[in-house]
Amino acid sequence: MKNLVTRFVRNESGATAIEYGLIAGLIAVAIITAVGLVGTDVNNVFEHIANKLNPPTT
């Protein structure tokens, strides 16, 4: 039983997998945030260009 507990404490593969999962999650959140911000800016630029090409009639 003591041998089993010692092996469990020394085994770091599960901790490593969790760390990689957390890093991947943080990178995904950063990418999603960046794409969302850039996408909004690009949309605003296209709307500005469209308004210049076809000015709204009032």
C-alpha cells in the first residue's frame, strides 16, 4: 500500500496534462478575444467605406 501511495505522489503526468490543458485554454481565450476585437474594428472600417461609397439619403 505504501508503494502505491509513493508511486501516486511521484507520478506527475496527470499534473502535466492539466497544466497543458490550462495553457491551451488561456491561449484559446486570448485568441477569441483578439479575433473579436479585430473583427469589430474591421467591420467598422467596412461600414465606413460603404457609407462613403453610398452616402445615406436623407
